[in-house]
Amino acid sequence: MYTRLFNADCLDLMATLPAGSVDLVLTDPPYNIARSNNFCTMGRKGIDFGEWDKGFDLFTWIDACAKLVKPGGGLFYFNAWKNIGVMAQHCETLGFEVKDCFRWEKANPMPRNRDRRYIVDFELGVWAVKTGGKWTFNRQDEKFERPKFVSGLVSGKEKTEHTTQKPLALMEHLVKLHSNEGDTVIDPFMGSGTTGVACKNLNRNFIGIEKDEKYFEIAKARING
């Protein structure tokens, strides 16, 4: 198995990789939801995650991934519910078939205007498959696989400085479902490196790309540690 980590812009780096060389894209790109707010007065961090989540192009990175994914290969991405539909439609213009929507339910969601709004206690993910080949779906449940994972936000020793880190157990679950041992998984928005740790633990080849130098060093230390 190999692990290749790059501190680079994912569009530049993916342009150098061979077409059809990836079995699964598993990533958590920016959501374009960051803004100033007063949530910190409620005892929780706010949603001004940083400049990296502002003015992000939701589609161009999908174009780059479409060239890399082999027939039958998968594309799994998280995003805000407002963006999920238009991103899925864009995938279908590039030769992907959208299969399912997955939800991560948070046991300790961030409060907001609790007397006037619903609490957003979930994030959504979309699973799409490149047409022309047999896709991978390794059912983990004896009866059937529900598209739901429930956990608290990342805490304790697993938590890093990254503001939108996903739980390792969640990413391991998705790696098991949508890839096989020896497959190549790429995360163009590696962040704190959780996808890479999951791939290393589960014997997948991994290519991780992260533009932010601070987060790249965090990811590299976690994956190589």
C-alpha cells in the first residue's frame, strides 16, 4: 500500500495524475456557509470557519475528479443541504450516476436561534458512480445498510485544530462500504487527514491533497504517525 500527500491546490495536482487511476473519491470540500455570527455566546464555536470556506467553486473540482475516476469507481462528497442537489446534477453531466444520499446525524449539534429555527443536527453526503463498470458496495449490516451514521462531534484525543473535522469511525465506515483493500482513494480536500488515516487503517492506497499548509502538516503527522 502507498500513501502520497501533497501540499498543493487540488486542481493543479489532479491535472498531473493519470486518467482512470482512482477507485474512489472520498472528500469533504468547503460548503460556502462560513459567516460571522454570535453562536460563540451560546458556548459553542461559530460557523466562521475561515476564508477557505468563502467564495468556493462548488463544481470545478468535480470536473477534475471525473477524469480520474475509473468506470465503476465512486465519488462520495459531503456538503450543505442547499448545495447537494445542484452538485449532484453537475455530477450527472460528467458521466456519473447518483446512487444515494447519506446523512451524518450529530448527537451534539450547534445551537442557533433555538426559539425561531430548527437545529441543524445533520450533514449530507452524496454517493455517485462513474458509469461503464461494476460499482463497489460492501454491505456492513446483516440485514440492510441504512444511509445514516450517528455520533457526536469529534472530541478528545482525536480532535485537531481543524474546524470541520469528521469522525474517524464515520470515514472508516464509508471506506469499507465504497472501496476494497488495495483500491486507490483520493481526498482532494484532505483537511486534518481523517480519510487518509481511515485508508491506512483499512489497507487502501491513499492520495491526499491539502492547500492550507497548517492543515497539511496536521494531516501528515496524523497519517504518518
